[in-house]
Amino acid sequence: MSGLRYLDNVVTLQLDAAKCTGCGMCATVCPHAVLALEDRRARIVRRDACIECGACARNCPVAALSVKAGVGCASAIIHGWLTGSEPSCDCQGSC
């Protein structure tokens, strides 16, 4: 799965590196290897591979990560695929 990417520059994933304790849970639970530990701290290494599932943020014991799971253009595209409808993320074509 390491070659898969989502849409460029639309991911809501944020990391507050100052809060990170280096437990590595985020890297463990991420299904697309978006995060890695470097120098005992989490680092976003593949931002555009993030599918905004929220697993990293839900499993971070110090709330160093945040993501608006299931929002934006990527979610709209998946919804369109699943329902056979036209994707709409309400961005009026600005994506």
C-alpha cells in the first residue's frame, strides 16, 4: 500500500511536534505509513497518502495529532464511488 496516494494538498492532518512523546502509536495504527518516528518524535512523512481515517489522532495518548476524519474532497470522491453519484465536497470547483 505504500505507493497509494490521495489527493494532493487537501489533507487536514496536523501534528503538534511539541506535544509528541515518541510512543509510536500513530505510526503503528496508520494504514498508509503517513507517519514515522524520527529522533524519537512523530513526523508526517507521506501527507498526501493520508486517508483521514483518524486512527492516529484517536490513538495518540497526548493529543499531538488532529485530523478531521472523513471530510473534504477525498471523502466526497469515495462517497461518489460507493453510491454511484457525482462527488460533491461543496468547494465549488476550487479543488
